[in-house]
Amino acid sequence: MEWFEALILGLVQGLTEFLPVSSSGHLAIGKALLGVEPAGDLIFEVTVHAATVLATIVVFRKEIWKLLCGLFKFKYNDETDYIAKLCISMIPVFVVGMFFKDEVEAAFNSMAVVGICLLVTALLLTLSDFLAKRKPSPCVPEENTVTQQRNGISFWQAFVVGIGQACAVLPGLSRSGTTISTGLISGVRREKMAQFSFLMVLVPILGETFLDVVGGDMAASSVGMLPLLLGFAAAFFSGLFACRVMIALVRKAQLKWFGLYCALVGAAVLIFLA
């Protein structure tokens, strides 16, 4: 991978991470358009995802600090409740990372998987817009329960959203789109779901990056150190911009328009392969 290719792909990652259009899918498409050979590892993808996670930490630093302060009061409060639900949401992706890592890495080498998963993303986004407008929804628990009142999301909803995040490790299946869609379908309000979706990815991505560094995978990667650094920097700074500008759009815009975009891109990929 050349330095300018890493720069472009880092920009693609940063600008698409916070929109429900699949940053991993766009990375795969960007590699294909640039003629970058798919690597036998996911080090570049993990690196640029870590950069956007760092951008998320910067943007949500006040909220994260508030959660940490509440946690160290050593009593069950709104902050510990929220952290507990974030932890519940991480269980499915932990299982996938532990037992299905090789299968996920293999999927990143298939443009057909990207095209199909983009179509699935489009379906999820459109369906969530439709179901979110129906009241009462059969998927929504009683709103006067304690878990529903606290932080706007219950434990079972956090677990359902976590299953969505675990499925979204596939390229083309948008993580933010899948988690926001599953949250809306299960009854979480959009303004609550946006923040939860962006915060729930922090620990899994940072943990995977740490394991890659400690395990020596970073040094053994076929991608050079300069492209990794440039990709990280591009993803971080473009991610800062996208996170600040696009969060309001994700919260307020109708997701079906993002779904239409994903459907067009996914169809274009499959038509090109055919």
C-alpha cells in the first residue's frame, strides 16, 4: 500500500464511520478502485477504526468523563447503569471476535459480501424508519418500567443492539446503521440511540488494537508503518470533522435516504461483479 492510498483510505474511513453507510464497505470499495491488494490481515482496518474511536473520545470527552466520575462513586446510579448497559452490548461482538475472527477476515476479501451486506444495510435502515413511526410497536416494552426509564434504554435492548454490532463486523454492514436500526426497532428513541451507538464501540476497537500491538501483529503486518501512520492521521482528523458535523444529521435525518444510498452502491458493486 502506497502512502497516498493510505491517506485516501483514511479519509474514507473517517468520513463514513459516523454515517450509517458502512465505513468497512467503503474501505473495501476504495481498495478495489485504487487497485490495493487485499491484505492477509486486518491491521490497516483496525488502525483506522482506532483513529475514529479516538476522534469519538475527543468529541464525547465530557460525557465519558461524567460516566467515569459516576462509576467511581461506587454506587448504582445513572452512570453505572449506562456503563453496565454498554458492557452488556459488548458481549456479542466479544464472542464473534474470539471464535469467528478468521471467518470475518476472509469476508473482507470478497466484494460480493460487501455488495450483499450493503443491500442488507439498506433494508435495515428503511425498515427501522418505518417501524419507528408505528406506535405502539410490538417490539417495544412497557415504557413505565424502571429499565426503560433509566437512560432511555433497557438491558435487553442493549443486548439486541449488541447483536447488531456483532453482525456488523462484516464489510458492507454498517455498524452505526445496524446498531441504530436495531435500537429503533426495539423501541429506543433516536436521540438516545445515536450516543449509545458511538460509545459502545470504544472498548472493542481499542481492545483489538491493543491485542494487535502486544501480540506483534502490527509489526508483522504486510502494510508498512508509514501508510499506517498516515491512514491513522487522516482517519482521526476527518473523523473529528465527521463526528461533530454528522451526529446531528444521524439523529434527525430519515434513515431511509441513507438506505437508498446503500442500496444503489450495493447494487452497483454486484452489477460490476456480474
